[in-house]
Amino acid sequence: MTKRVVLIGHPVAHSLSGAMQQAAFDHLGIDARYELWDRAPLALAEAISEIRADDDFLGANVTIPHKERVVPHTDRQTEEAHATGAVNTITRDGKRLVGHNTDVAGFKVALDKLVGRQKMPRTAVVLGAGGGSRAVIYGLIREGFQRIVVFNRHLHRAESMVKHFSRSAAHMDLRAMPWHESIIEAELAKTKILINATSIGLGTDETPVPAEILTGDLLVLDLVYGGTRLLRDAEKAGCTTSDGGSMLLHQGAAAFQLWTGEDAPLDVMQAALDEARGKGVVSAEGEPAAPEPAA
Ligand code: NDP
């Protein structure tokens, strides 16, 4: 019987995960199909019940806008899912569903790649306060960062995220600040790492911060996959840069390992991502999908 894994999101069209995960199943001869389920928030509970009731499902991925909302629908959460308050992967344990957050593992790989052989910095500026940002903040706290400033368009969302992390961040300085260019500039002058965890730059040539406030000593990570304007500006300014590609690959590899018990074939998954992008698929997990081309 063919096993099933679903990506639940709204929207989910053009997901890069579909190509990446299906290639991994096929490569290892695992009889499984990766399906895309577009479910609006009101249909989330029913989708989860369907997965729970049928053990043909190995599990699921969960993406925008459900990562936080799905948590109470799982029976148990791993430490990462509990700590972030966000679930991007579900596995089954009999009829019980376990919520994981493999974005945390994906972010760790991306951060290590960005920092390279340099000493791990202790201060960061993070733009955005959604599901992706939660994995970033948790990863930075766990890495021993001592000061993290979060900017978000809607300040209250950043404030409630900071509150969520109050216990795990009790020993350090985690704070939300209003999104004003001058405040971001002042904070960037005091920090070493800038992380874009907003969806600005996704499918558009917009950037969250003007090029003039980027200085060459910054390490810049954009969770958005591909050559964004932020990264182009940062490179011109002499910064060290990385895009969301390694986070996407490694969160997917960790999910694959959880569903199948097999090591993920990273090369095969990377090739599938490259091929899908070559065909013009632009959305990574958590991204709003590109609109359907006109008929
Ligand atoms: P959410 O929808 O949970 O959060 C979106 C974030 O972007 C919010 O902080 C939102 O601010 C901000 N934002 C969106 N549009 C604007 C705008 N026009 N101006 C200012 N801020 C804006 O999404 P996720 O956190 O899940 O994903 C965010 C980004 O991170 C996406 O681009 C996604 O692709 C990427 N990502 C990449 C991953 C990877 O593996 N590479 C993994 C996870 C995410 P507000 O709250 O004010 O609306």
C-alpha cells in the first residue's frame, strides 16, 4: 500500500518541498507519495483528523499559515516544537500525532554555514515574527546569543513572540522594537548578524532594509530562497551572505528522516530543488505561492 505524506498549508501550490521529498522517496525506493493539501484555517482540524484516522499517512508537513495554529491539534510536541510554539512536521505514533519543528535543525545548518570559521557572534537583529522567526529566535538562544532585537511590521506580534520566549531567554536580552529605519540602523551598528525572516523579497524585488544601512562587517542570512535584493545589496556592501536554501534542504531532510527512519539523500533532494527552481517554481516553505499563470 502506498504510504502518504501531506503538506498542509494555504496556499501550497508551487511548493518546492513536493519536488524535494518525492525525489527522496523515489530514490530510496520508498513507496510513498507527497501530496499538497490546500486547507484554509477552518479546515485544519478536519485535515489533522483525517491523518490521525488513517495509518497510510506517515505524517505531514505544515506550513503558512498553520505552523502555530496546528500545535494544539497534536498529541505531543518535541522540545523544539514546544519551545518555539510552532510545528512544521508531524509524525504518527499509532493514533497519536507528534509535532516537531525541523526548521530549528535547518536553521542551525544555515547559521553554521553563514558564520563559517569565524567565532560565533553573540548579537543579532532579526526581521519578522512569524513561524520561521520563532525557529530562528530559538536557534539563536540555544546557540548562546546574548542580545537579539526583533523588528516586525506589527509590533504586537513581535512582542508576543518575545513574551513566549521569556523563560528560555531569561538569561539574555531578547527584545522587540518598532520597525523604524533609524532604529534598525542604530541596532545594526551594534550587531554582527542580520536575519531576514519576513517574506519581503519573496517573488518581488523588494528589500526589508535600504542598502545604505548595510555595513561590510555584517553576516546576512535571508530565509527567502534565491538571490534576493537584500542579499545582492549586502554583497555589494561587502557582507558575508547566505540565502534560505540550506535551511529549506535541511528542515526537509530532518522531516524525511523522521517519517522514514532513513537518512535523507541530500544530493538528490538538492538536485530536485535546483530542478524545480529551474522550472520557475519560486516558493519555499512558508512562502505564499506564486499566482497560477493565466491560461
Ligand atoms: P509568516 O506568515 O508566519 O510571517 C511572515 C512575516 O513576514 C511576518 O513577520 C510579517 O509581518 C512579515 N511580512 C510579510 N509581508 C510584509 C511586508 N510587506 N512588510 C513587512 N513585513 C512583512 O511566515 P513564515 O514566518 O513562515 O515565513 C517568513 C519567511 O521565511 C518566508 O519568506 C518563508 O519563505 C521564509 N522561511 C523559509 C524557510 C526555509 O527553510 N528557508 C523556513 C521558514 C520560513 P507581520 O507579522 O507584521 O504581518
